Amino acid sequence: HDLRNEDLKDLHELGQGNGGSVKKVEHTPTNTIMAKKIVLIDAKPSVRKQILRELQIMHDCNSQYIISFYGAFISDPNICMCIEFMDKGSLDGIYKKIGPIDIEVVGKVALAVLEGLTYLYDVHRIIHRDIKPSNILFNSKGQVKICDFGVSGELINSIADTFVGTSTYMSPERIQGAQYTVKSDVWSLGISLIELALGRFPFSDSASDDSDLSDFENTLSPSRPGNLDFTNNKTEKEKRDKKKKRKSMGVSLQGGGMTMSILELLQHIVNEPAPRLSPEGRFPRESEEFVDSCLLKDPDARQTPKDLLKHPWIEASRSNTIDLEIWASTF
Ligand code: ATP
Ligand code: MG
């Protein structure tokens, strides 16, 4: 029983990312609600078939911390993937709606993501490569699951050809061109956890300018770096327009009257101390310490997801009896 586009009834759009869009659909023969992700790629038919073959690995990814997979097909010229529908959406949407997320819930999220990453790597040798709040999904049963992991090497290549794919959740070693490892995902998790706990993306100078970063999109739009003009000899009006444009492109970071371009931000990640859960004392010491260990800039010093499952904050989160199903019913 292969999935066919004809059997899917569009209900409504769930969201849009840089590489495509996601729709809530009903698989009418089985009355199953699914999320259909349309991946815009510009690849030869042979490459698309190869991607489809590689995506089949997702059928074998069975874990309560990983989104389940119904199937994929080519819908010329795009690839469609049907995955489990998560009725509370992604964690970025949740904090943008309800504000900073309680640190005990953040602890449960950290535990789920580490479990998911450990499963993917230990069982399938898969590295996620795109951990961020929009790829951590939540449902009204209180389950937390990760999605959009790098199963298909061909798909990663095709998207890389089409999009810049520069993410501000990227670790310093990745920015500097090193190989991806499971530890790069740990960095991205650290950044994501701060974002959830503070209710805003961490790379900004909130003390001097708390301008709204909540709608900050974290990946550069479909454009090549060469298309961006970072020169500084502009009139005030040009600067304002540019700022607006950058903001809509999601590369504007403001703090202390400064606007950081994506390149400046990447430089900042490489050269400056990592962000922390702040202000000091607002969060439990063990949570601060956990985030600090995710955000060690030296990947050799950083632990793997599996090691971090033994961290005291994660062990405490595991035995925490907070009910995420009840929490989910509050929004
Ligand atoms: P990017 O393209 O930078 O990775 P993204 O993760 O937001 O950003 P998509 O993966 O296309 O982009 O997802 C778009 C939105 O659709 C997500 O932010 C999420 O809110 C929603 N979404 C994705 N998958 C599901 C799902 N299985 N169930 C419910 N909502 C989903
Ligand atoms: Mg996504």
C-alpha cells in the first residue's frame, strides 16, 4: 500500500520553511491525519529516485522520540514526505504563542531530544544536522519528537545546491567547515534550549535593546551569499530599507543599536563566548551547567548525546513527574 497523492486531501497549511511547506492532510482510504511536507528541489529524475530510496530508512526509525513516517513519493517536480501529524506544532510556535517555556518542561524537551539523537545515531548512524525549535514537535498527549533529520545524503546535497542552508544554530566548528558530528547537534540543542527558556533567540543584546526577535527566522532565504551586499556606505534610508529587508529575510539581529548581518553573527558565534542561560540564578544551577556543557566551543571537550543522558539535570528531568499532557492542555 504505497502512498499516493490522489489519496491525500489537503486540510490546511501548517507552516512554511525555507525548503518547502507543510500541510495537514487526510489520507482518505484510512482516515489518517498526516503532515505532508513538500520539499522543493531542483534535481534530475534519477537523483529524485535515489532520494526516495534513501528516505525509506525512515520506515525503520521507530522511537517514541522520533516522528513516524508514512511514506514519500515524487510529485513532479517535488518530493513529498508524509509524517506523523503533531497537533501542538513545533516548539518555536509554542513559545511565540505562550512566551518563555518553564524550565522543567525545557528539561523534558532536552531529555527527549537527547534520547532521539542517541537512538538515531546508535541504531542508524544518523546525525540529525538540523536541531532547532521548529524541528522539535509536540502533541496534546504530551509527547516530544524530533523531525527533519538528515536521512538522505542525496537530499542534503540537493538542498545544499538550492539553498544556502546557513543556520544560526550551527556550531562554531561547522561554521569553520569541519565535519558534522553528533556533537554539532549538541551545540544546536544548547542554543535551542536557551531560546525556549528565555522565549527569544539567544544571540542578541537584550540588556540594551529588547527589540522583537521573536519572529526571527533562523536560516538564510534561498539566495546565495554572494547576492547579499554587506557594504556599509549607505544613506540612512537605504540602511533602513536594508534593515527591513534583512529582517524579513530573517538575518537581522539587533542589540545596542547594532544590526548584525548573518556573516557578523557567524563570526560572533566563532569568536565570542557562547551564550548562557541568564541572568544567573534565574534557572536551576544544574540546568545552567547542562547548557554550558552543550555550548563548549571545543567539540573535543563537548559530550555526545549519549554521555549527556547521564547529566544530573537530565536524570532529574527523567524522574520529574511533571505532566506534559496537562501542560499541553493549557494552550
Ligand atoms: P526550515 O525550513 O528552516 O527548516 P521549518 O522547520 O520551520 O524551517 P518546515 O520543516 O518546512 O520548516 O516546517 C514548517 C512548519 O510546519 C514547522 O515550523 C512546524 O510548525 C510545522 N510542522 C512541520 N512538521 C509538522 C508535523 N509533523 N506536525 C505538525 N506541524 C508540523
Ligand atoms: Mg522543519
